[in-house]
Amino acid sequence: MIKFANIEVTTHCNMSCNTCNRTEVIQKPKHLKLLNLGFICNELQKEDVKEIKVHGLGELSLAPSELVWNIRKAFPRRVNLVGITNGQWGITERIRTNMAMMNHLYFSVDGYNRETYRMNKPTGNFDLIGKNIVELRHPNVSINCVITNDSYFIMPDMVKYAESLGVKKLRFNLFQNWGDADKYGKYEIVEHEELIKVASRMKDWAYGAGVDADIIGNPDFKKQECKWLKEMVYITVDGDIVPCCMRRDKLGNIFHSSLKEVLSGSLVKKFIEERGDVNSKQCSNCPYVANAPLLKKLGNTKNDHSLHR
């Protein structure tokens, strides 16, 4: 049974981040159609869904309000609804409506000041994010920060930044290369002594500031134990069922077949079988696998989702 679903409500985005390959994947940005969302919700209601992440290769704030509202309507408060935003918007009633539907809201902030923020998000407005976090007053906010080989040093100062905004939850993600290795490989973090010292200093500062700060990931992750397509499902704006949040291989379409038919179909079965073979190349370049040894060295990491055990 599916317990976690990722629904991509839009592929429109208002930013261009250095570490994101969305422009190579998304040729014609679009919103999920309301009628098609109905099909998705109907299928997921047959499952044992505990959490839905409203996220994909697009920005939550750009999604039509009726999409987010209908997801919330279809899944009462017993289902945890999670949203991720880059915070690059002015607060309007539509924005307030979208964000208020979320049980938990992540703000993507990859720097603690204008200079460090623009290292990864050169088109973004750093000051606007803090303004929106404060003025929106969402009851359950976290800051999500991607760190690269060039930006790992920001971790302790990110704790101070979160504290200054009254945000008590901060999570760091090691950069995950889900694009072209030659183009994005330079951002991959390599193990070295200074990185481990910085991570340790970040934890000390977080403890002193009362900020719950963690490096996200599973240091014991093995691809053959992956829960995607078993207990977790990613549904694109076109209704495609893809292997996970980082791969766009089409294994079936929820608008053409039921979710149960797709997940029990030959394409999914073959994919899971090959992924489970330690000698297979299937998912051998998975960032979860690649980052596991470093996460073990860093210590004190936390799984992004309980299903990632």
C-alpha cells in the first residue's frame, strides 16, 4: 500500500538555480488540470496515504489555488500535507490560501545573506524570503538548505539566520546530482576534514540557539531497500508514474490506468527487480547511495521521511 505520495501540481517556476536541471527536463511548463487531479486523488484514496508532498519541478506559489484546495479537501487533516516554496512571491490571498493548506511548509534558502544565497540562486531576492517567512506567520515552518562543495561553510551561519527569523527547524541536504554528471558534478560534496568540523560546529550552535538542525539523509541507504514504487509514489503533472523524485522514466500513467494497475504492471515490476539486484546498473548512480558514506562520517543525520529507513 502507498503511504507517501508526491503530487506535482505545476512545472512553472520563477527561478533559475545553478544546481537544478529542470530547464533540461521541462520544455513546456504547465499546471496540473483540475479534472486530472480528481483522478489522482480518487486513486490515492484507495491507498493508505499518510503524507502528501505538493512538490515537483515547479514552484508551489505559482499553482492555482483550486488545485491545493482540492487536495486538502480530498485528504482531511489526518493526512499530512507538505509544501516546499522558494519564497519568491508577494503575499496575496491566493498565496495565503495555498500555504495555509499545508501542515508543514519548507522554505528553500541556500544562504544566510545576499552573497551566499546568490551562489546557488543568482536570480533570487534574498531579502524577500525573510520578509515572507515573518509576515506569513505559518505555524509550522522549516528552512531547507542545499549545501554543495562550494557552500558547506554556511551551515553554522544558517543556524543564526533561522534563529533571527524565529524558525526553529532547519534541515540541510547534501547536493544530489540528478542531472548531467559533467555539468553538475562540481557541486557534489567530497569528504574532507574541514567539512566534518563545520558540520560539528553547526550542531553546537544549533543546540545553543534552540534550533532543531539536522543533515538529512540515510547513512545506511541501499538501493535494494528503496521504498519508491512500493510504499512511495511520485506523480508528475502529466500523470506519469516515475521511479522517484529524481528520475523521470515513465513507468505508466495514472490518467490511462489505475494506480494499482500501474504499480503491478510489467514496467514497474521489471524496474523494482533490477533495482533490487546489487550488480545491476539500475539506480547505481542514485544520490542517496552516493551520499551514504559521507553521511555516515558526518553523523547525527536524520531520515527525510520515516519510509527512507
